[in-house]
Amino acid sequence: MSNTFGDKWSFTSFGESHGAAIGGVLDGVPAGLHIDFAQIREALERRAGKRREGVSELGIEGKGVSARAQREPDEVEWLSGVKEGVTLGTPIAFIIRNKDARPEDYEYLKHTYRVGHADKVYEQKYGIRDWRGGGRASARETAARVVAGEIAKQELSAKGIAIHAQLIQVGAETDPAKFTDTIASYQREGDSIGGIIECRINGLPVGTGEPIFDKLQAHLAYAVMSINACKGFEYGTGFGGVAQPGSAINHLSGGISGGISDGSEILFRCVFKPTPSTPKAGVKGRHDACVAVRAVPVVEAMTALALVQFL
Amino acid sequence: MSNTFGDKWSFTSFGESHGAAIGGVLDGVPAGLHIDFAQIREALERRAGKRREGVSELGIEGKGVSARAQREPDEVEWLSGVKEGVTLGTPIAFIIRNKDARPEDYEYLKHTYRVGHADKVYEQKYGIRDWRGGGRASARETAARVVAGEIAKQELSAKGIAIHAQLIQVGAETDPAKFTDTIASYQREGDSIGGIIECRINGLPVGTGEPIFDKLQAHLAYAVMSINACKGFEYGTGFGGVAQPGSAINHLSGGISGGISDGSEILFRCVFKPTPSTPKAGVKGRHDACVAVRAVPVVEAMTALALVQFL
Amino acid sequence: MSNTFGDKWSFTSFGESHGAAIGGVLDGVPAGLHIDFAQIREALERRAGKRREGVSELGIEGKGVSARAQREPDEVEWLSGVKEGVTLGTPIAFIIRNKDARPEDYEYLKHTYRVGHADKVYEQKYGIRDWRGGGRASARETAARVVAGEIAKQELSAKGIAIHAQLIQVGAETDPAKFTDTIASYQREGDSIGGIIECRINGLPVGTGEPIFDKLQAHLAYAVMSINACKGFEYGTGFGGVAQPGSAINHLSGGISGGISDGSEILFRCVFKPTPSTPKAGVKGRHDACVAVRAVPVVEAMTALALVQFL
Amino acid sequence: MSNTFGDKWSFTSFGESHGAAIGGVLDGVPAGLHIDFAQIREALERRAGKRREGVSELGIEGKGVSARAQREPDEVEWLSGVKEGVTLGTPIAFIIRNKDARPEDYEYLKHTYRVGHADKVYEQKYGIRDWRGGGRASARETAARVVAGEIAKQELSAKGIAIHAQLIQVGAETDPAKFTDTIASYQREGDSIGGIIECRINGLPVGTGEPIFDKLQAHLAYAVMSINACKGFEYGTGFGGVAQPGSAINHLSGGISGGISDGSEILFRCVFKPTPSTPKAGVKGRHDACVAVRAVPVVEAMTALALVQFL
């Protein structure tokens, strides 16, 4: 069950990064939803670091920032659940074939563990390690999340609920105009840097969430913390609110009260650590100077998947 | 299902704060565990703000800090699952009767909503609001979590796994020697202040957690964020690590790699906002100047309940 | 989780038959349902074999049929979730204290296994056996099912859905007028006999059930087969339909098509074996000549709990 | 979630019978299991009615019995979870492409409902009906169950647990030597007939199953009753035992006591109704005179999937 997220809209993810394909099954989508395939493609391109639109918010040219951008044309093959662009109410299964597998890039890792990666714990846990590209642990698995999450976003959008995430900090830099340069400098040095993503949810009806364990913020935290490299989650005043007295902060609830949405904008932030496998650390192969850039559509996807469980 | 936590050790919480009783059912505990009732009592007293031991770490005298301390003698009545102090392998049901219900303290709230509380969203969601003491939303519900969590802690302890949480910040103050004075000053002013709790897990075997959605940190975040007033969760380098380059932080993983424990100490932090219902804000009745103090045993309890799901 | 039934209306059962109490928690009941406590009491009395009304359908006087009838006054103590007879939308917790525990009846079983009972497998499975009255395996556990099931029935009833079960066969006897005599003769001989219960559901809307694994009949079978002593379940034409050609039986669907209710009456049957622990088999203590009599309200309860999962 | 079976070995089924593919994802299979692909192929051929071996037990030649036999070459494409024939511990995803879609066979059904089929309730439930071949309701969906179930069977087999199902009755006929002729006569008449399948489980360790809701028989019933056309389930003495006194039947427990396996052979039976869509009933297209023949490997598959949940 550990590869399944949610029980109302149940999303099961599968696929090794260098096997035949990655993919997913999304069960629970009602019949009659019109799928916007172009929007799914756009989100996948943002995740792959290829998308000018997604990147231009940051003023970053895809090419200069991510060497991976040229390499992963994520084409979705739809297997079931959709006919002529409309959902049937049956499970939606899809795959993305792994065309661009270059195991030779990783061959030298066969007998080593990458520092800061899960290679070692995987081998300890499973006895088997698919060392090529990290197997299931690869960031590539998030492409399946993006496809499923975009479907969830489109259902939410049809109900007037909008999710928007964006990068608000890169390293110590908080001025978006300077994000491109900051990242490029780490890229040049063969190093990497962390980032903070802020996500806003608008249009969520009052009453979403449950008062005890299934608090809205608890499910958002679970969803977002399940993304690779995410090290923290906060909403409303978050950690920064610790020094504000109770008499001052009543109006900064982050849109959630007692675990339940109050009808105002929901606001949360999450932090992504820099990837530890960099040329500077002696790891060859592709490297992202700031994984937070490509995490933006994944945060939106997981947020959408968390929210549809409460519909 | 929203009042149930976990599926291996399944904990169901029930009870309104001013009804007959609160309580819980803990299903999945193996037969043969010897229950240390004194330890459960101690944790309940720490949660109730009565415990010199729990409080003395902070140098705080219970009486001066929490007016509630004198009022909630939480006596656990065991209904099933335990015979002569040993678990039977059957569901453990327990209740704590609400002896100290003083609805007259809350009578004036019948026709008002407390600022910063869930009163309003509850009424919008359910159509009914049990306005006396917040009903299910009351912090009193956490007493049941502490009982169940202590049983989980004792099972973990028998396996060599130790959980220890403590307050590390009150407002802007990070020197524990000064926490008492800081809190007392807010108490005197009829105001309140937030706090940060740090939790360390030692002895957890390598391999705890699952690589995709059921990452260890995702479940810890879910568990801790389900506690009232918790506004954020971070592990390892957390939000503070955003400005450290990838080449520098490899050794600060927080004991989790790719969602799976690596055998080293697990370290996380969480932040609790100040209660908004204070005399200063015009709300009569009991008030806690720093709810984070009493949240410490609750954080330990939820951490334990999260961990036993992976045993 | 093995003591929990259902995920929408989640019912958790607890309690050893000779511990302090048995009881349950029913989570998921909407706010505003008016509970008919008299109806719950009546169902409990039918289960206890005390109820003239329930029994008179069979023409059986409670007293003559079940020696247990005089002994179990099942008084429900409501702990949470209900205020002034109306549900709050919070978990409904209730207990029935075990006043009538007579462990001395069972003392001689301490070092023996009852033939045809689960005593032996319990000890093999758990290492501990609470030999007094069978512990959790006792039929007494079904009292908690009846309480929860009656609440479910009342919600269904409010939606126009009616469940009615009745005994249609005792041993080889199918004439209800003769059931009393048949059972009484087995009682006198210190022996026991099986029975078949038929259950009809009316008013269920078209579309209840899911087409693949969560077929309506699969969930009804699961619910009913979880009752002690139940050895079989069939719906519509059942086993008897095996010899009817396809061209003949189209109209006997039992109200379910492709796993989904079709709006007509649902009809199923289940069979209960005779209890093996009889005076004739050398087992002292109370004995029921035909457990199927008291199983009727339990079948209704489990049917109701299965159906509310699909609301 | 309604297309997912089980929570330890979680099997999600997808695919419309005349869409691109059917398939499934099996999550929870441990790493290191060697898959016997030939055995999976054999089970698929038995399900497709093509297999001499499977059929010869009945003395039936595939060709004469099922017109479908020549038409469905079920080739499994493995997408993930298996490398060089060994499981990786990651989700196993597989598809079977629908090569043989002949929608023209079903075109005339576009504006009609087949008698005794779920066509009408589907349209009422979903608003959309994929009328071509019954969509999800098609028996074709069971091919995915057979693939997943065979993997479960192989894991069980590695643990010394064997499952064997066989047809024991066709219509009123109980002599296997006469099954071929009986079925052939219904085939010739354009009619159909029901059948009873018996399933035996050997080698199951003592202690499998849980005492309250998750009784072994309840889960077997749920699994088997989820197969299309199955109208009843019984174990041990079943319905036939109703007329045997308690003093006589102690030794016929069917291998389960109080919901838990007792180490002896488990024995259950299930009944399959005849298909109602026959030439005699005016329905053109392929038709099976006795669907119970092809249900045998599906019963084994669902039994295996039910059992692995308890490992």
C-alpha cells in the first residue's frame, strides 16, 4: 500500500526510473471530467525543467539551468479510464516510457553508495538495489505524481478551487529577480542550493478537513513531505510566528481553523534541500543546482491530490 | 474514519470535552506487553501541566504557570485488552471521565464565536456546535492520545527505541533557564506566546519508512501536525538549511534518507502557536500562557503512534 | 484494524466477555440523527433470546428456548457522540458492562479445549488464552454489533431503506409453525441444530455497490460471514440455481446486477451451524439449542453496517 | 479504492474490455520472488478456455466448448517491479493489450440493455455506459486478477501453501466424466448452465485469520463473491450441514475455527450462475455455455490474493 496515496481518489504509482516505464493508476475520478491534456503536458515540462512559461516566473532559461532539460520528453500513454478526452469513472491508468535511459551514466555507481542518497538504506532494507538512477527513489517518479495531480487540479478547478505554488526563496535570496543568477552560480561551481516554495489555495469551501487526526494541515503536510528532498512544512504564521504574542496573530490563521478550512486563502510553505550528488561532491552524471525549481509543479500536484480526498 | 490514527496499531479517539467521558481504543497491540501505569499517569500529569518533573526541566512551577493544573485529575479506567497489567492482544479500550466539567465557565460563549478558535467552522461544517469547551476540538482530547501513545512508547522502549521531546524555544527566548520567567510574564499580562519543541528518536532500526508516499518524515509530519495549534514541522536541517550549499550539509540528514531511517538519531522540530483565547483578547475562563509546554508529551505520544505503524 | 468494520461508518468493537465491559465506537455517523433507544433495546433483547416479539414470529417463548435469556440484561451506557438523543457527528462510544460474569461456570475449562471451539487456535495464535467464556470469541461480542448496527438501521430507515431478516429453516424443518417444537426437542436432548436465515432489503436506491471488488454482494457476504457460526452465504438463486438453465433465471437476480443494486428487493440467505458445545458433547454451562434464533438481529445489524458504507 | 483488493498485497485492477489495455498493479510483493511466467500463461489460457490441461480434467476439448477460445491471446507486458524474472520489492505493473477488440459484434447493443447484465445499472450509476463488451463489467477484467493471483500463488507455494480449485458440479450433474457432454448440449441449444467449484487450501499455518471481523472465511467469501456471476459461498459443512445436529458435525470445520485456520485442509465451495446473454435469449456474439469452467483459475487467483493479505 506504500505506493498508493489517498483513499477517495486513490493514486498508485509504479515504475523504476530505468525500467520499461513509470506510470500510475488514479481510481475514484468521477465520470464526465474533460481532461486538458495540454495542461498536463505543460506541468510535465515544468517538472522536467524545460518550460519557459513555468521558468520565466523566475526569469530562468531552462537550458542554462538544467542539463536534464533537453533529455526527458515525457510522453503520456493513456491506457484506460478516458475516452475521447472524457473520464469514464473507471480507473485512469497511464504510463511514461523510459526512452532516455542511459545506464552507462550510472554504471560506475554499481559498487558505490552516493553520499546523501538513499542507496545504502535501500540495499539494507530490500537486499536488492536497483542502482541505476536510484530506482524508485529517483525524482523521475514525480512525473507520475504530476500527471495524477494535474487531473486532480482540473477537477478542483471545475469546482472553483485554484492552487498556485511558486518559488519564494533560493538560498538566502528572496528577490525573485535574482534567482536565475543565484542558481546559475551554483551550477557553474558544480554545487547546489536549497529553496522555499510557497503555495496558495483559493476557493476551497468552508468545512474542508476533519477536526482530530484528519486535519487539513496534517494531510497537506503528509502530501508535501512525501516529496523527495522536502525538509519542512509550515502554514500560516509557521515557525516565524513563534515570537508573536497570542494577542497579535489572530488574523494569520493560514485559512485553517481547528483543522478545517475557514473559507479564506490557504497559505503554506515548504523547504527543499539542495541535492547532495553534485560534481563538487564527486558525483558524475546530470545534476540540478536547485531541485526546488522543478519541485514547484510537484508541490501543486501533491496539494491537489491531498485536497480531492476531502471532496 | 477521521477519528482513527494508523492501520497497524489503530487508535480511535472519542469523547466530547464536557460529555460523560473521553477515551480511546487501541487495536493491534501484541499480547504480552507489560503496561507501566505509573508512566502513563506521569505523562498525563505533564499534559495537564501538573507535573513538577516534566515542568522542572523548564524550571516552571505548575501552579504559577497553569491555572488548569489544579483541575483535571485524569484517572484512566481500563475497559478491555489488559488483564493483570499485561496486554491480551485484543483491543485496549479506556476512558477518562469528565469529572471537572464546569459548563458555567463557557455558558457566555453559547451565542458567540471565540476569535481564533474553530467554533465558527464547526458550526458551518456540522450544523450543530457543542459550544461547551469546544467539544471535540478541545485540547482535552489529547489526553486520550497521551494514554495510547504511552503504550506505544512502552512497546518501542521494549525494542530499544527511545523518544524524547523537549521545549527548545519560547517566543524569541532559546535559553531554557529563562523559559519560566518568559511564560510567567505573558501569563500576568493575560497574553500568550508560542514555542518550539524538538524531538529525538534513538535506537530506530535502519529501514523504517517506505520510499514513496509512506516516507518516515511524511508520517511524522502527519502525526505531529494533527496536534492542535501546531503550525509547522521540519527535520534535519529544516527551513534553516535553505541557505547551506549541497556540498556542506550531507551529514545533517536528520536520520532519514529517501524516506527511510538510516540508523542514526532522528531529529525533528515543530512549532506551536500561542492560544488566541486569552483574557487580553477578551476571552474569560482558564488560559494557558504557552500551550507548547503541555504539548511536549503529546508530541511524544503522536511520534510513538506514528512509529509503531512501521514495526 | 481487525476489530474495525467499514471505512465510512467505521465500527470498532472491543471487550472480553468476562472483562469489565464490552462496547464499541461508531465513527462517521452524521450529526442530527435521532436515536430510538427503545429499538436498540429491543434488538439487544432479541439477541439475548429474551424478546417475546422477536421470538413470537417463530412461536417460541424465550424462557423455554434459551437458558441464557434470564441472565444478560444488556444495558447500554453512552459515553460520547449523542446529546439529548441526537447524534453530534462525533464518534459514538458505548459500553455494556459485564454484570453477569460467572467465571466459575467456565473454571473447569481452564486446562481443556472445548471441541469445535476456537480455544486451541487462540492459544496457538496469541500465546495467551483468556479461557473464561471464550474471551473475544464469545457470542457476547455480537451485542456491540447489534448496538452499532441498529444505529445504522435507523439512519437507513430515515432514508427509506428497510432490512428484515427471519429464520426460514431449522434443521430440515421449513414450516415456521414447527420451529419451536423442533428446537425444544434438541434442547431437551442436550443437543443443538443449525438454521437458515433469510434477509430482505427494500428501498435501496439503484446504484449501490461498485462493479469490481466492492460488489454489493461481496460486502454483504463479508459482513455476514464475519458472524460466529455462519457457514455460508448466497443471494438470489444461490446454490439452488445451479441446475436452472440461463434462459430461465433472468428474473431472479436477488436485486443485484454486476455488483450494483438494481432497485428491486435484495434477497440473501445465510446458514448457521449448531453450537458444538452442548451437554451431549460433554460441555457444561449455558447452551443454545439453535444459535440461528439469536443470530437474526445480528444478521440485520451486519447488513446495516455493510450498507451504510455505500451511502 | 473500489478497484483495489487488499491492503498488504494491494492489487489495483484497471482497463476497459475494449479500450487500449487491461492490467493491474500489485504492490507489496517482497523482493526476491522468482516469477514462473509459464505458470501465469497457463492460468491465463485456462481462464480463456484454451487450455487442454486445465480443461482435460473435465474431459472437455477447448474448441468445442468455447468459441472464445480461439480469440484471446493474452500476452502480458511487464512494466515494472520485475527484473530478470525476480521481483524487486517495488510495485509490479503489467498490461494485456486488447488486440482482439471487435466492437462491431456489440454495435447493435448500443441502444439496448442486455437482459440479466449490468448494462442498465451502469448507465444509471455513472451516466455514461461504455456499451462495447460491458466495459469494466466484462469477464475480461478477470485476466488481470489471474496474473496478480498467480504471483500470489507462487509466493504461497514457496511457503508450502497449495491452492487447488476444480469444478464439482455442472447443472444437476456431479459426475465429472459427464461434464463435457452436459455443457456441449447447452452450447448446442444456445443456452447456458451453472456450476459449482470446490477449492482446497493445504499447508496454511495455524493462526491465519483474525477472530472478529477479519475472519478467514469472511475474507475468502469477500474475495470469491467479487467474481462476476458468483451467487454463493460456503465452507465446511455449508448449507448442507443445517440438518446435522451439533453432536455430529464437530469434525467438519472446513479447517477454520473461530475465524482462524486450524492447520487442517481448508475447504470451500462457490456457485456460478449461467450467463443470461445467450443466443436462446436473443443475444448475439460469443457465449459461454458454462462460465464456471473458466472461473476455476479466477477462484484460485482470488483465493491466493485473499490469503497473502494474512502473511
